[in-house]
Amino acid sequence: MSATRILVLGGKAGIVRKAAALGFAVVHVQKPSAFDPAVVPHCAQLLLLDYQDVPTVTAVVRALHERQPVARVFTQTEAAQAVAGHLTDTLGLPGNGARTTRLLHDKPALRALLNAEGIGPVPTLTNPGREELRAFVRTHGAAVLKPTMGSGSLGVRKIRSVDEVDPAWAWREEFGLDEFMVEQLLLGEELSVETFSAGGRHRVVAVTGKDTGGGVVELGHVVPAAITEEETAAVRSLVTAVLDAVGLVDGPAHTELILTADGPRVVEAHSRRGGDRINDLVRLVHGIDLEEATYRLAAEADPLPGEHPAEGAAAIRFLVAEPGVVTAVTGIEAAEAAEGVTQVDVQVDAGDTVHELRWSEDRCGHVLVRAADAATAERLARQAAGLIRISTEPAAAEDDPATLGDLLAEVDEVLDPFAAARTA
């Protein structure tokens, strides 16, 4: 009996290896710029083409499906979510279709739906003028300005008072953020909710606590979040309502929210497992791998039956450094030997350039720990990360600061592949 064929868009070699290890024949579509030879042994077929080139990937995948059908279309990366939904509909396959994946990728569309349904309403404007923005901040006290699509805190800026409107507007223009939205700045504890759905039934797997240090880029996570039973119930109710509203059918979802004084409010949501190694935290604490469970939807009606209660806690702390050229990295061995540490990953070395913390890609690595409870896990992660010192010296000043387009070009992505298709 031949193995079930599945289509996997994007992702690193480890993601594809998991699918192959489960016995699936993987048809992997990857951008040439992201090709890793390590993926080859895990692929039944490898297509090196830009999966964000919607007309091309649609034509190629449709032709392949006619000759050798695939059972499902999967992706574990944000850049391919909307394309995966489009292909699911195009091929007539089960799973989350274009409407759902688009709503969870298009932030103004999601906010408009939630506000219309009365699901944790949040004041918002899309592409306001400067004076509209000023009036919005004056009315609501503070705001957050961000792109209409994207992830990793790319292009996100807080506006805490009317006095900050003009500097924020100048930054937006300089950064090249043409399609943007503003929302009331939500105050409270930041969380994300990791769920898994099967046949339209949603199961909350874990609630993740977050630390941004008062900024917009996440500096740490912990599973489980230290919140009360009452708060957990409110969070579960809100997230379930959100997933029902967008029509999520199957697979993981990662919903970011803030526990405000008026109850939980959604920041954004995605039809994928959480990034930032949250899947590792969930696996350590709850004993399940959401990436593997996603692929198993191609063979099982419900890959995660029953309950998966937390056993202990796990935390991750991201490494940051002063902007400049790295001169030395020390303390790695000490961090690896520290209490509770299960993984240390330092992604910079002498000669590399560290940028100011513009988005998640500017972090320098991480330390991951496991402990008996959330407070201990967070403390040990901070301590272990503090053992690693990344020394830098000032770099030559850049003539022109990086724009949104520059940063996206570095990772070979566009925010809206369908807009690119319409203008091609």
C-alpha cells in the first residue's frame, strides 16, 4: 500500500522530517532561497519554486494533484498560510480554506469581523491620515500602529500619547509602511493560546505567558501562564468564539491576546502553531507535538483525543545584545550546564552584526529550560541567559535605515502574495 501523499509548503528541514517520519510521502514546495539540502532525504518530491507566486504554484500543484493526488495541504509557516488555504479550496481538499486562512492573516479583516460579532471589540482604524491618527490617540489615550499583515512584531510601534503621533508618522513614512492599521493600545498581561481543532471542535492545549519588556518584540515565554482559573475560563471562551467566527476546521491555531481590565482581548490570531519555540514548550509540558499532530490529520479524524494536562513548566529566554559588530561571545558552556537548561542556541558569532531590536529576527538566540513550576522556569531561564555575554562594538552608521521592504527582502517574503499576483 502506497504512503499517503501530503503537500507541505515552506518550513525548515526538521518540519519536513517530522512528516516523513510519520510515514507520509511528502511533496515539499520550498522557495529556492530557503533550500536546505538536508530536506532531500525526507521528500517524495521536492519543488523549488516560490510558493508566494500564487499563479505559478497553483498551476503546478493542480497539475501534480491530477496525476498523483495529495490528501492535504499543510504549512507551519506564516508566509504560506493564505496560500495553503487557497490551494486547499482549489484542490477540493479537507482543511482550512481561503476564507479562514485569509481572516487569520489579514489583521483588519479579523478585527472587523470580531468587532461586528461583538467578540472582544477593540477600536481600530485602517490607513488613517495623520490628523485622524492624532484624533484617535486623543480619544483612546494610546495606540499601536502595525502592518495589516505579518508576524514577528515586524513594523509594530506603540504610540503612548498625542505627543508621539508626529514622530510615529515620520517613522512610518521612512520605514515604508504604506498599508497599516492602528488600534487602541491594550494594557495588561500578554498571553498566547495554543489550540488544536478537529472537525470544527476546538481544544485549548496550552496558555503561554509572554514578556516583551514593555516593548513590542517578545523576549520570553513560559508554559503554562500563571493566570487564575477564572482568567483561564474567560480566555478559553474568547478563543473558542474567535475560532468559530473565522470558521477554523482543523489543526493548530495560535491566538495572541491581552488580559485587560475589561477581560481578554485578541491582538491577532494565526492558523498555525506558535513560533518562538512555543511548540517545544508545549511538548515539554503537555507531552504533545502540535507539528506532528497537524500532519496526522491526513490519516486520523482527531490526532489529539483526551486531555493533556500540564506536568511542570518550561520557559524560553531570548538573547539580545547592544547593536554593533560582535567581538566575542562567552558563557555558552556555563549556560548549558545551568540548572534546568535543555537547550542553548546562540545564533551570532564574532564578526556578525547585531541590529537594534526591530523584530523577532533581530534576536541573537535563546535558552530553554524546564522546571517544576512557571515562576521557577522563568527565573532559571533568565539566570541562564544572563550567563551568556555577547560583546559588541559600534558599527559604521548606515546611510539609510532599513525599510519594511528591505527586511522582507532579507527573508524573501511578501506580506500579501495575492496582492502581488493581482499586480503582476
